[in-house]
Amino acid sequence: AACVPSATRVLVALSAGRPAGVAWSHASTVQGQALVGLDRRGLTTTQSSRASGETDSSSPRVVVLGGGFGGLYTAVRLTSLFWPQGKKPQVTLVDQAERFVFKPLLYELLNGGASEAEVAPSYAQLLAPYPVRMIQAKAVGALPELSLKDGGSSGGGKVMLEGGTEIEYDYLVVALGAQSDARGVPGVAERALPFNTLEDALQVQSALASIEERASADGTPANVMIVGAGYAGVELCAVIAERLRGKGLAGTVRVSLVTPGQSIMEGSPAGQKQAALDVLTGLSVDVVTGTRVKSLEAPHGSTALATAALANLEPTAPSHAAPDSHTPAAGGHADLSPEAPGGVSFAEAVEGLAAGSLHSSAAGAGARQVDVDLVLWTAGSSPAIKAARKNFPFPINARGSVQTDATLRVLSHGRVFALGDVCVADQGYVQDAAASAYTSPAAADGTSQGTSFPATAQVAFQQADYVAWNVWASMMGRPLLPFRYQHLGSMMSLGQFNAAVALPLPPLPEQLQASVAASPLGPLLNTLGVKITDGVTLEGPLGAALRRAAYLYRQPTNEQRINVAAEWFAQATNIAAGAMAAVSAASSKSK
């Protein structure tokens, strides 16, 4: 499902089962285990111990930068393709973290739906069955060799790691992913927490625990503000609000979702957006639209919380949003644009938002200040390569994304590929591998921005298949496949047992929707959580079950699938046992 049918058939045909591992000169072999240690350059390495000597020092060297979905899956896929004798590459994966993070499940760490082992298994564990060397280090640049007159390259090169170490490559895959971006807002880097890595999730977990402890001890009110109302912000908001309600703190700790847009999840399927709004309203979340965070400052007075901040808010320009985005409600939705039709004024809305906070005051015309105990920033991200663009001599657009052709090969660099959040593809152009220069005419003046795909795991999954195949094809002198994205729907968590899954189906005609709703089938579908609007959305427990099944299938290895399935089965068994015990106790009490 992660690849178009034609590419899937090719990849399946080339797969020859799981190959044996590689013998490493400086490590003893322990069957089926990963060896972790320091190589002679002082780098932390993890490598497979399944030795058969299928590769040697003359084998092509493929270096993959970034161990996220795109990088890890590309590395694993490369080892499972069929390689002629002497052509099987030495695959090296470079990432600064010790653990792979299954990012769609990070939210489960906050509500107890998953353990760290499920969400963030170590690379040593995941790569044990595969002939992939793992180097734990930060890549800070690349230096292609055999540079062409136009600044491109047709051969290999070197990767520079933090500390001065260099790694040579024959083929390079750039999959460094994205990082949180403060968008130039003062104080965000210092006073807001992102939610992108395992470390971020643990820090948010600790901050929430401090707020909950104080609120439970003496009833001290608190404000938690999530900035950014895309999928990440809405999911995070729903999970935190549900967590607080479960602890009996919904009335003490106030949760708000702030966005400069005129509605949440702009551009997402209507059914999914409505499901999210219903959940947020039910959890008494303040959805504050038409408002931007101008800056974050030190809070007024003393506070026991290190995460506290003074948020300077200001309204965005008036808009002409749909009527439903102007519906003010307690714990619901309020448009804070200066003249929201039928809504409330910016000042009134922010005063309501600040109820229970330490301080709220005017801060100039059209602006307000609100003391917040925890600010979570999901309002922006940028390619991780952006800050170090000078050290990566690849074509990069204004956003910081590496520019590639349709096959995901970097423009002007014949042996460099990029995928995931770090790249942008020119879908109408495929480079000529026989040419000495690889620059796309459409991008020669620097104005071509290419196609940016959604920053989702499913895009990285699909691109990993193509990049692995295209590296193989490039070595074998075979045609490269242009990437074709297949949208498989979108999934979002709205709580421990609640999710909204928008199926990749075309909108149903209004007459058919009305007929289904009026038929006996309508109430049944509604009860099951099947909503038919512009498309088909699965909500509630049904959506949550489908989401979990999809992510179980998408675990990086069979071993990890078994581990996660076992954890989830044990969790379901405990929940069922607890429910039965509660029913039994209630029955005994009634007698």
C-alpha cells in the first residue's frame, strides 16, 4: 500500500527475502543480536551481527542521513532487494538519536496508550536482523566530489559529522526530516515546548505532571496553550484535555488552541474537521481563531513553573470565513478577528481566555497579554537542513527544501537522493542520467519551487520504496521510477479510544448522502461512527481501531510488529478485566 502498483510489483520481484548480515572487521559476531560500541573514529555505532560476507570493501557505499520514516525504511528496503554478486552495497544509517521515533504515536505517551518501547524502539533493536551499520552522530554537511562546472556532481563524496569526522559515500540519501520552526516569533525558542521528538514528549509529560500536581494540591488554576491548529496541534490539544478531564482537573486547568487561521485544520476533509471540533467542544477546549502569538515573554511575578510565559496576542486581519468559524461558545469556538460577524470582540475573547490566569492586560491597540503556564508550539516546521544549507551544496528553495526531480534525485547531483520533509520534487521533470549536468531547465533561474507533498508518515513510507529502487536502478543502469504519491486517507488521534479517519474516497452526491441518512442504514452507520459528508469519515472507537491497525502494519520490522501487537493485546486485556471488575462490583452493590 506504500507504493504505486507498478513500483510494488518491481520491488516484490527484486526482493529475495531477508538477507544475511555483513561481517564487520572490528566486531565479533553474536547470532541475531546487534553490537553497539565505539569504532576507531570514536563514533557510537550499531551494526548487524548476521555475518556472511556478502559485501566487501569494494562494494558501493550508500550513506543514509536521517533515521526517521524515510531514512530508516530506505535503509532496510535497500538490504532486501536482489543484488548481483559484488554489487550489494554497504548501507550506513546516520542519526543523532539512539532511538527511532514512530511520531504518529507520540501522543499516546501522554495518555498512557503506549509505552516508550512501542513509540521509540532503539535502532540497535530494529536493525539487528539487517546488514545496516548505524552511526549515532549529527550530520553537519556534505562534500560531493567530481564537481561539475554548474556546481553539481556525478560521483560520490563525503559526509561531515559533528566533531570533524568524515564518512565517504558512493550514493547519498538525504532524509533529515523537519524540525520545529519559531517562524521568527520572539521568545518561542526559549519559552515554548515543541512536540516533535521523544525528548519533546517526555518534557511535555513532565511539565503537565507539574501543573497537575499543583492543581490537585491546592486548586491553583492554570492555562495550557497550544499554538497551531493543524493536525499536530489539534491531536495534542485533544489528548491533553482528555488527560486533564480523567484526572478531574478540567475545571481547574484550562486548555486553549490558538491559530491565526479562521478555522482549525484548514484544508482537511470536512468530516474529519467536524469530528475534531465536536471532540474539542466536548472537552471544553477554547478554540481561538483569528489570533497570532506576537511574542512570548517572562511572566509577571514569581511562579513555581519553569514553563510559564506571558503570551502577547494580537488579532489577524478580518476575514470572510464561513459562518461556522464565528460561533462563540464556552469551551467552544471564538473568532478573535477585530470585527467578527456575530462573534465577540478580540478584547472580550482574550479576557475570557485569561480567566483563571495570573495576569491579563492591554498591551497596545488591538493586542492583549495572557499569562500561560505551558505553551506548546506546533505552528510551524522547516526542513532540518535549512539552518546548515551552506554546508549542504544542493539546490534548496526559499523554504529550505532540497530540490529534486520526479525520481527524487537531487537536481544537478547524479548520486544524491532526498525524500520526506526535507525535499521538494519537480514532478514534471526527470533528469538525464547520461548527461554531465543535471540541472532542470525549469529550476535554472531558481524560481521553480516544485511539489511539496504533505509532511506525513505515509509520504515518507511511499518515497522510501522509490528511493531504494532508484538507488538500485542507478547502480544497475536501469531506468529510474518517477515518484507517484497515492493518498491513502488521513488519520488523527482524538483521545485514547477516539480517532477520526478520513477514507480516500471521492465525495458522495448530496442526493445519495440524503438517501443513506434517511434510510434504516443511516442510524446504524452513525452509531458505528461512520459519517458520510463530503467523504466518508470513521470516528470514535472504530476510527481508533483502524488507526492502530494501520500503524501496527507500518511498524518498521516484523519483530517490532510482534512486540507492539503483544503490548496492545496486554493493554486491551487489562482494560477489559478492569471493565468486568467494575460491572461486577456495581452488580454486587445493587444486590
